[in-house]
Amino acid sequence: MHPYVARLLGLVGSQDHWALLEATPGRLSELWSQIGPNGLAIAFGPGKWSARAVFAHLADVEMAIGFRIRQTVAEDGHQIQAFDQDVWARRYECANAALAVPAQASLRRWTLSFSHSLDAGQLARSGFHPERGEETVDRMIRMLAGHDLNHLAQLETIASEVLARSERRTG
């Protein structure tokens, strides 16, 4: 199994991936409230993405993976198009994070509505990812849940830093 796939699926483990996917928009909204506009430039580590970039990335990924799932369901032998997140990320520092949060939430509802309508045969359909090989729709959905967990942890680190900075100022 590709290391990236193993890492994302490992984050999900035995948790209910549907529940994780459904909870993400609410958690993003909470984190947005905790981080706020003044915390958007804070990164989750040295040389890592800022909160603004993470929020923008989550909206972009929701759009891209939702499309990828639909293509795989619709087309026999679908060739999944990989994307270079670092190239996409070049514009993230200009992104409107306040729009990214509701955009992700809306796209997530749409992705979940579509995904919940799929039968076992459709969930088992696969496409070929040029870097990771065959991926079923079910695996894509599970990986999306792991992707959420990964980036939510980053935003939680940033939210903790925002709180610590606030306490230092008022302390």
C-alpha cells in the first residue's frame, strides 16, 4: 500500500469514516471561530502551511475529490488525474479563508449526498491513480476522512497557539 494511503487510512483506523466526514464542517467552523482573522497567518510548524492555507486547501480538496469520486463512478477504467497540492498552494496566502469554510461545508454536503446514494457495486468501482495505483471509490471516501483528520489536527495546533498568544497578552 502506498505510504500516503496507509497514513490517511491509519488516521481513520476503526472510526466511522462517515461520521468523521459529517463532523468536519462543524469542526472547521469552530476552529475558524477560535483562530479568527488575526490567526490566519500562523503556521502549524516551521516551514508549514498557515491556517489560511489549510482552510483554502480543505475547500479545494473537497471540490477535487468530489469530482474524482463522480468520475470514477461514471467512467469505466477512469484515469484519475493527480494534482500537485504545492502548485495549488501558491495562491493560498491570497485566499479568502472566510469563504473557504462555508465553501467546504457546502461541497461536503454535496459530496456526502452523492456518496450516500451509491450502492456496493458503485463503491467498489475503481480508477487508476498515476502515483498510487488502483483506488476504489470506497477507499477515496475513507482517505478523505483521514485527510480531514490530518488537517484538523494542524488547525487545532494553530488554535492552541492563538489561545496561548492571547493568554500571554492578557496574562
